[in-house]
Amino acid sequence: MRHRHDLVSLLVTFLASALYAVTGQAAGDPAKGQAASAMCGACHGPDGNSMIPANPKLAGQHAAHIAKQLKDFKSGARKNPIMAPMAVALSDDDMNHIGAYFAGQKPQAGAARDAASVELGRKLFRGGNASRGIAACSGCHLPNGAGMPSQYPRLAGQHADYTVAQLKAFRSGERNNDPAAVMRTLAANLTDAEIESLAQYVAGLK
């Protein structure tokens, strides 16, 4: 039993080291994250399943993405009058712990409000529109919207209202904390109707 425990400890240490090597982010402790995230529950739900369409669901989101956004809110790289004062009191360790906690929560399925607009969103998400310089969202966020840990966030089941707001913020340049301006470049070519369609499609992904 002792030997098995030692192997598990070594594996956890290896995975934490690998995460730090790839992302520069230390592995968080979900238990500490649950305690540190008490203030998050009012807006995002105790388990990260926000019931408020304007506030993002955090359950099942990649830990590294959550931690990065909190760091950006704290530094001002991502501007938000509500999140900035929340994040300023958090240490980097707190942010990593919070990310680990919400990443381990089960996301509740979402649904499109407007089924008629989903088809356009599906086409853009999966195939883009090369003639207008719109890349397929699935190339980075995967066809099922699961995203890629430490690189691209999970989109599946996200509130459509939140997704619309973020795409418009990227399009206007109001939000500019996307590495290499990837999202700003993509969103610059999207119409309001296309943004709404994408958001509706993403909301129904599982």
C-alpha cells in the first residue's frame, strides 16, 4: 500500500511539473479553491453553473484559462469594473486554486434559445468562411466546444448572452487580452447576426 501511495505521489508531482513547464502555472488545489471561491458563487453559482445569462459558466472550464483571466483582471489586461476589485485581493496561488476547483465541477448542459439561427452558427463554427477571412472556431475550440487545456477555453454550453458580449468586445477591441490577437482578428469580420448565431450554436453544444 505504501508503494502504491508513493507512486501516486510521484505521478501527481510529475503532472504538476508538466503543467508548470507547459503553461507556467502551478497546479491548484481544488479544496483550497472551493474556500477561495466563496465570493464567486453569487454571480457564477457555488459550483460554477451560473444562472445569470450575462455571467459565464465556470464549471468544467480549464483551470489555466480561469487563472489567466483572473490574473488579467487583476493586472488590467482585461478590463471589468466588477471583476477587477474581486481579483485584486487574490494571489497567484489563489487563482490557480480557484481554477482547479471550478475545472473539477460538472457543467450543466445549455440550450439554444433560437433554433432558427443555429444552422448558420454551426457552419461558421465548424467550417468558418474563408472568403471573408473567418476561421473555423472548431480548429481551436474543437468540434464539441471542449477547447484545449492551457490554450483555448471550453465554449460548450456557455450562456449565449455572455458569448455575444465577448465576441462584440473582441470585435471592437474593448477586450484585447487574446494572445496574438487571434479572437480580435476573427471577430472583426463577424456581423451581429453571425455573432448571435455562433452564440446560440455554442450554447447547445455538449
